Amino acid sequence: MTALGRFGGAVLDICRVVGALTLFCGAVLRALLPPRADRVETWRALHRVGVRSLPIVIVTAFFAGGIAAIQVSTYVTKFRAYEAVGWGFGFVTFRELGPLLVGLMFSGRVGAHNTAELGTMKVTEQIDALRILAIDPVHFLVLPRIVAMLVMMTLLNVIGNVFALGGGMLTAYAMVGVDPFVFWNSFTEYVMLADFINGLVKAAAFGLAIGIVSCSFGLEVRGGAPGVGRAVNSGVVVSAVSIFVLDYLITAILQ
Amino acid sequence: MIRLEGVCKSFDGVEVLRDVSFAVPARGTLGLVGAGGAGKSLILKLLCGLVRPDRGRVWLGETELGPLSERELMGVRGRIGMIFQNYALFDYLTVADNIGFPLARMQRPAAEIAARVQTRLDQVHLPDIGPRYPRELSGGMKKRVCLARATVHDPPIMLCDDPTAGLDPVTTNRIFRLLKDLQAQNDATAIIVSHETAYLRPICDAIALLDRGRLVFAGPTEAALQHPEVRAFMEAGVRPAQAR
């Protein structure tokens, strides 16, 4: 195949994915009028998505905070601007590093699991069984999962911020010798509510994107177990790309 | 009454069903036979409205499925009990919750659900497995649980997609007997897709033979056994083309 043919094929693949996601978003929006997410399934999804993701989010956030502190410390030591550590850390972590890393972890853990679960339900005819029992899979399976991912990604980001702050403070003290009180003062003095809200908006958008992408790829599975594997792989890749595109757009809009 | 009129269906340019027409009278039992890939399972999906025909009409009682929206189809599907080839039990629910699921969705009282679930479990000779999960069951047990779930809401139409695939003769016999009992109990109209032709003969009023998407024969069981192609298939599993 010529290079032009391969390029054309790749463009068509992208169009196919974007088209399928757009149609899926349309189905989700239709299901929201009026909103009829299954209550029991929504609680189940909130528990599974939120509580079980907590340990991995805590670990990720703690180290993300540490990494941010190390990076900031390089310049702090150079310019002896110890009182800027808290600000630099907070700005980078709350606005960017926290939501981005938690989002990618969330996509890898929750999104992949969700695609695999829905894909398996599709190939074992459980989705057809639901439809025959007069249950709309979008109301019963998709809406609860999207709501859970949107809510929990936002909440987990808040919890992650707390642990990132702890990680940053400890690292700054251990690596550069910045007093935790100096760190805290700098943090509270210069990090604005807007920085925190910026991160929350991103987290909510990432949660929504991961929910839509993972559900869409799960329900589109074809071809048995290998099809489930392919869908999980594609779902994680598309979720990651969506996270970066959304991050770019939100950063540009809220700047 | 279940009726198909001139139904055609293609996937990706491949014609899977060609001009298929047959009818099953109310409270009748049709055995749908044919080699793998003949289009038997597709016919069941057309009857549930899970797949729409490219041409032709599908009727369940007085309702034609073609013009119905997905939301209207939901109402029609409530009248159907379907047994899936791959069980299609919900992995995250216990056996009791699986069987009671249709009733729970109808918002029946918990006590009534529990009583009806236990009755069905007793009928399928699995009285004690309510708290277990589908992953803990054998294939034959899953099939019987699937049968219990499909019939717990007393549907007037039963569609069975190869309900004994991969099961031993004892379990196969038990499942066919159960099917017949539950159908009689519910006064249901049934279509049974199966390769177990020896078991189908005594319980079916009519037989239909499909070959590569084409209906070879549909009629009363006695007449089917006189038809050379059906008889060859029923007796030896010979493809209609080979019987000619």
C-alpha cells in the first residue's frame, strides 16, 4: 500500500471513531431527556469507580506532588527563592499535573475495566438479554457509569490534591530543606481558588470523556474475546488522546 | 401467533436470510433446524426486534415489529422470554437476582419476587443455588437458570436459541421436558432452535428447515418427516443440498 493510501486509511479510521463517538454522545444526550439513570446501578458504579480507585489515586497524587516539588526545587535552589516553592508546586500540581496524571491513571484502571466489562457483556449476549427484558442499555449501563466517572474523577482529584500537597511538602523538606511552614505560607499566599477550580474543571471533563469513550468502545465490540482486547486497547488510547486535547482546550479557554 | 413474511437480511453485502416466510399458531411449538450459519439465531433476533429486516414483515400476534420505534419495541419485548445460546446470565448478580431480574424491573414486591424465584428454582431442580453466582455453575445448571429467568414473568412467547448446546444427553432431555412443561404452564407460543432433532420431534407441532438463509420447508412435524430433505437432516444431520 502506498504512503498516501495508508494516510487515507488512518484519516478514515479517525473519522470513523469521531463519528461513532458523536452518535454515541447523541444517544446519551437523548437518554438524559428526562434523566433516567438506574439508581441501584449508579450507586454500584459510584462505589466501584470511586472507592476502588482511591488507593491508586492517592499513590499517584502523592508522587505527582513530590515530582512537582523536585522540579520547582531546582530553580528554587538556584535563585534561593524558598518562599516560591509552595506557589510553584501548587500552580503546577493543581492546574496541570494532578488532573492529568489522575486522569491517565483513571483511564488505565477504570476506563479499561469498563470497556472490558461492557465488551464482555456484548459478546456474551448480556446486552441483548437486557434489551429483551425491555431495559435500555444506555439508561441501565451507560448513564450510571458516565455519572460515576464524572463525579468520582472530580472528587478523586480533590482528594488527590490533598495528598499531592503532602507529597510536595515532604519532598521539598527532604530534598531542599524547605520548612513546611514556609511551603504552606507560600502555597496559601499565592495559589488562588481559580487554580483549584481550573483543575476541577479539567478533572470533570476528563471523567466525562473517559466515561463516554470507554462505554462507546465497550458497546461497539465485535468478534468475541479478541474483539474485547482490541476495544480495550483502542479505548485507552482514545481516552488518553481525549484527555490531552481537552487539557489543551480548557487551558486555552481558562487562561 | 408469530409470522414472518418474505424476510430478507444481509450483513456487509452477504445475504443471510432470503425471502423467509412461515407462521407459528398461538400456543404452537416450532422446531427450527438447519446447519450452522443457516440463519436460525438471526430469525430469533428478528422476532425480538434486536435486528430489523432489510425487506419483509415480522409479526408478533397482531403487532408488526417493522414500524415500531425502539421505545415501542421495549413494550413488545416484555412479552418474550428468550433463552440464549451463551446463557447471557448477568455475571455480577446471584442466581436468585438473575431470575428475579425481570420481576424486579416490573417493580413487583420483594416477597412476590422471592416466592416466584424459588418456585422456578424448584421447577428446574436447582432449589438451593439461589445465593450462588453464575461463574460457580456448570453449563447445564446455567442453561436451567437461563430457562428459569426467561419464563419467570410468564411470557406468552418463548424463543429458545439452541437451549441444549454442549450438554450431555441426560441434561438435554431434562431441559426439553422443562421447556415443554413451562410452555404448557404459560400457554406460550414457542420457537426452539436446536440441533437435537431426536428430542425436537416429540415436543414440536411443526418443523422448519433452513439452509443457508433459504427456507426449505415449514409445516407440521408429520409432514416434515415425509419431506426428503427434512428427513435426511433430522435423521442424519445431512445438509439439504447433500440430501438431494
